[in-house]
Amino acid sequence: MRVQSLRRSRRQWLAWLAMTIVSLPMAGVAADSAAAPARVSTFIEVRTDGVERAERLLRAYAEALHAGDPAARIALLQETDRRERFVLLESAADSQRLLTLEMQEQPRVDSLSALLAAPLDRRTHRDFGPASAAGPSAEHGGSSKQPLYVVAHVDIAGPVSAGPQAALERVATAARGAAGNIDFEVWQQSNRGNHFNMIAEWNARPDFERFASSEAAREFRASVAPVLGSLYDARLYRSLCCAPAAAR
């Protein structure tokens, strides 16, 4: 049974990688030879009796990816209130190189298969809106030793109109200027342009809670509420290894 499970996990992972390659933007002209950047989120849920082992395997996998491409930002996060749920965030300048590294580290994924409570949920994205400026400002207090990460999934029903786009841009700008914010990024899913992940790093939980109650955050929620295709889902995480979830 374990052999069958490992084979099934390998087939699933290879299928996801193949779908990722298909979804990557293709160069329009030969002169445009720059590699496409990678923005990947993989949500992982394991059995509650396998959390410690899964954490070790995932940490080793994330560290191997980071070692293979030191310039990439590889962040392994664990949900604060549900330790069996993780997310791996990958941000690299060269998507093909990242895919190659993932393939090389496939045996580590195979080892995880027996611990999974559900299939891995791997999604590729592109940056949405202007990137944040380099480095947190001095008034924000810099990076915390134990920051809080928040990943919020926003599903807009149907084509994304100017209204939701503007709302996403406004809340990103407001969050980046809020006290205690280290970083705030918005990723748009490659194969579903109406799905977004807002990825934030805060010095501490009270900073996030203060912003979540702010006029800017409440205005954002009110703006997108009528067009949401599914429940607004925001999860709180702590960092387990590697690089920040999103870097300015």
C-alpha cells in the first residue's frame, strides 16, 4: 500500500508541475529571452498524528530549494492555530530553474505522501499591481524575530472589473503604510485571474489586528463582499524556515 501511495504522489506532483509549465507565459518575440518569474503557493494539510515528522520533511524540502537557488525566497509557514496546516511560498526570478529544483527534490515529496490528510494544493501566480518599495521603513520598526504572516485568499466571482482591482491596490497601499507592517504582496493566480492571494508580514499579531480593524481594511472588505465567489479566507502563520514570505 505504501508503494502505491508513493507512486500516486509522484504522478500527482508531476502532473502539477506539467500544468505549471503549460500555464507559464510564453515569450512573444525571440528577443524577449528573460526567464519568467515564479510565484508559487502550495497549501499542505497533514494528519494530526504526523505533524512533527511532516514539519521535518517540509523544512528539509524548503531548505533544499533555497540552497539550490539562494536568490529565491522560499518560505515555509505553519498555521498558528492548526499546526497540521502549512503553506510553502516560492518566489524566484526563473520559473524553469525552480521547477528543475522541485523535480530534483521529488523524493522528499514522496516521503511526505503517507502523512497527507489531503492532496497538495499547488498554485502558480504572477505579481498584481505595483511592487512595494525596497525594505521596511524605519517607522515600521523593521523585521521582528517572530513575525506574523497572513495569507488571505480572495475569490472574485466572474471577470475582475476595475472596482475590485482598485480595491486590492488601495488595501495594499494602506497596509504597506500601516504601523507594524513589514511587507504586503498581492499575487494573482495564473490560470484563474479572478483568484488572488494577499501575503502579509507583520511585526506582531496586534499590528495585524489593528490594521484589520482600520477604516482601510474595512472599506476593502465592504468593496469586494458583493463580488466574492467564495468565503473570504485569511489564515495566520508563523515562519519555520528560509526567507521571508514576501520581500520588498
